[in-house]
Amino acid sequence: MTRPITFVPGTMCDERVWHPVWAQLQGKLTCNYLPIHKARSAAEFRQHFHNAADAEGPLNLVAFSMGGYLAMEFAIGHPDKVASLVTICSSAFGLHDEEKKQRQSALEYLKTHIYKGIVDARLNQMLHPDHRSGNAIKQIMRDMDHDLGVETLITQLSETTERIDLSGQLNRITCPTLMIAGDTDPFLTELQLAIMTSEIPNAKSAIAPDSGHMVPLERPLWLAGVLSEFYGAS
């Protein structure tokens, strides 16, 4: 059995984004959780990683979306504190211009309007077409968004939208690395995934079939199998 695996959420997600995966990993891997959703500043996001590494030793990180970007940044700056790294739907290139515009528009809207929750169009943007008509995945996303609330949303939009391009520093990640994307993820293309993987000395990649951005919710069984194989627990 490997050391515990530390799971990191993405924007407006908490541990519930991992629950379907954890259910499949019971008895195979020990799963910890890094609660970056509680952070209220850029410094606090990063401090969570340091606190966990100081308490547990080098981390086995499995990180989703925004959390994956922060995990890459942490592994680049502190290679001695990361034993392994799995990123899921996380881009080292920063957010593309259209996503930045959407986030800035949301921040401007929230200055003068009451937040009524994530809209269906945004949910559909993140999901594979096969998952847009069902309600179970969308309900988990709505519940996380509702419970985390507008303060968390404003913090995450304002503190994590401007992401520097890490691609030129990926060769400083020295640990075993697995990079995953959904085959219809609008935020990470297969070409970008291939470029990122090629820059890391000890990395490989995988594409989640029939999945958009929300791989942990859309393809939990597939993801659990990939993680089990990566960590030698299958």
C-alpha cells in the first residue's frame, strides 16, 4: 500500500467532487483531502500545500482543475515536497482569454446583483454532451456551488484567474507524474496535454473517454482504475 493520496479540488468544488472516485478506491488507496476551498487569499491556497507536506512528508497529489494548476506550481517550486503528481483537467498554460472574460464578467455582475447559483449553461459547458441531460452530476455541482457560496466564488475568481504560464518550468517537476484530460474538455486540449506531458521527465498521460471537464464526476470508475494502476494498487 502506498502512502496516503492527497486529493485537491477545483474551482467551486469541495470533497464531494471526489466522493464517487473514493467509493471505487475503498480498500485500495488511503484518501486524504486538501481543503483549499476554505482559502480566502492566493497565499492561503498555497499555504494548504505547505501545511500538508510539513505534517505528512512528501505528498502524493491528485489534483483537479484549479487545484491541479496549484499542485503543478507547488511541485515546480518544492520538488522535495511532492512524491507523485496526478493532474486532472489542469492546464499549465493558464486560463484562455475567453475563460478570463467570463470570470471577469461574473465578478462585475456580482458587484451589483445577488448570486442565484451556477446557471445551466455553465454546467453544460463543463460536461460531455452525454451528461448534460441527466441531473445527478449537475446536482452535485449545484450543491457544491450553493454550499460554498458567493464569498468563495468571489475569492476564487479574483485570486486564481490570473495564472502565469508554467509550461516553461514543467521540466523542474521530478516526481512520477500522470496528466489526465477529458476527451471533450473545453479548457484543456489533447494537444496541450501532450505538450505538458512531454516537458516533464517522468510523466505520462491519459484521456478520459466521453468526458468533459468534470472527469471525477463523469468518469469515476475509469478514473479510479487509472489511479489504482498508477499507484500499483490495482
